[in-house]
Amino acid sequence: MPYKCRFLFPRVKRIVAILTIVSLVPFPVFAAQESFPFLAEAINERVNVRAGQSQNFEKLCQLEKGEEVIVVGKDFSWYKIQLPSRTHVYVSDKYVRLAGSMEGEITGDRVNVRSSAKAESTILGQIEKGARIRVIEKLQGWYKIAPPAQVFGWVAEGLVTFKSMDITAYRPKEREKSPAAGSGKEVSDASQTQQLSAQAPGPALVSPDSQNASVIGVLRLLPLRQDKTDVSYELLIRNKPAYFIQGPRAMLDDFARYTVTIDGTLNADLEKQFLRPVLTVTRIQLVL
């Protein structure tokens, strides 16, 4: 064997051995098996949620330390998340027909939802014709709205940490203050929700003559059902199932996983079948 070859073979063997050892070292389990959606929480104060996968995109809102978000995807080092309900987004008034003082219906096909009331602002997603939206404010040429389920924001990967694969455990953060209807005072949304939640389910929220009810809680999608009762959601109060919700999916889907106020009528016949109060929705609103 040539003199040089006798020295090369030991080096080759060492390189192969090193590569073999490296290939056997396991990567972090979650990094290797990361799947979506999952529940995450912010690890710092004032974590920016942006309109795109870069610090150059507009800031949509901020997360507080420990605040939960639902992560639905990833692009490089940025997580795609469902926007907190307190975030405000915008649609052109050309494609909205008001269906009430605080509700609108989309009249165009695949209407853009933008980060601000400007045609050149970032597109966050699109809404299909016929979808219902929660209107916050009318601006010149635009409506400020609560974020529909079809729009998303982005958070830098290092600013949130994995919490659970069970996204039904998501607890949205309430806004700290909002104006009380009919008064100049400000009240805590969290305390208002707590007062109503403490009574529900119960007779204090139900009119004895008409069986009408008004309740506040988090709307959660039920597993696929085979019956024809149109009961596809339940309402969580204090993180516990309190009501089954009966109503069209087209009306309810945009409110999934958010804290909502639901007005409706108790269905006594279905309560016997479901063994829990069943509320037929007549009106639903985001708690902002």
C-alpha cells in the first residue's frame, strides 16, 4: 500500500465515526415533531404581534407575559397565530352591509382584511361572501372590526413557548377596561364576566315567562355530531362546560374560541336529550 494511503485511511475512519455519532444524537422531540395547531404562551412582557413574518411589518397588538395564543403554523422563525379578540382589523365599507348597530355582512367575494384603514396596508386574510363580522367603528371608507377566524398575525418564535396540544384549553385574555353602556364610567370586562358567570347557568339570567337567556363564556366547537339538532358548539363558563349552543355554523364559526355574549332561548326538549341546558342563539357578540 502506498505510504500516503496508510495515513489517509485512519483519518477517513475517524470522520465516519464522528458522523455516525452525530447522526445518533437525538434532536429535541418537539422540534422534530412540531405539529399544528398548538397552545403557546408569551414568555416576555409586551410581545409584539405583527402583520407578517418580519419586524418590518405593522404591529397589530401586544401579548402580556403568560398570555395564551393558538399557533396554527410556522414560517422560518415566525409563528402564525390566531389574533386575540381585542385586536382590531379593517375591511373596506364597499363590501359590508350593516345587519345591526354592531354587526355586518360581507357582500363581496374573498374580501381582504387589512392591518389598518389604508389600501396599501398588509392583507391579513380574506373573508367569504355572506360571513358575519363584528363592527367596532365606522371610519371614512372603512370598518374597524373584531378579527374573524380567517385572519392571523405573526410572533417571533423565541418570544412564545409551547404549552399544550389541547387548544380547547385556550383561555383568552379579557380587555382590562371598556366603557359601560349608558354611563361615563369605565368597568372591568373581567369583573363583569365574573359577575355574570357566577350566576350561570341559573335562573337569574333566564326570563321565567319566555325562557330567554343571556350568558357570557368561551365558545368551543364540539366533536363532529351525526344528529340533526344543529348543536355544534358548547359554552364554557369558568373553563367548565355550561351550555350546549344551537345555531347555524355560518353564524357561530367566526366566534370559535373567543369570549362571547350569547342571547337566546332555552330549548327544554333538547335539554332532556343532552342532559345540559341547550341555548338556541338569537344573537352573539364578542366581549371586547
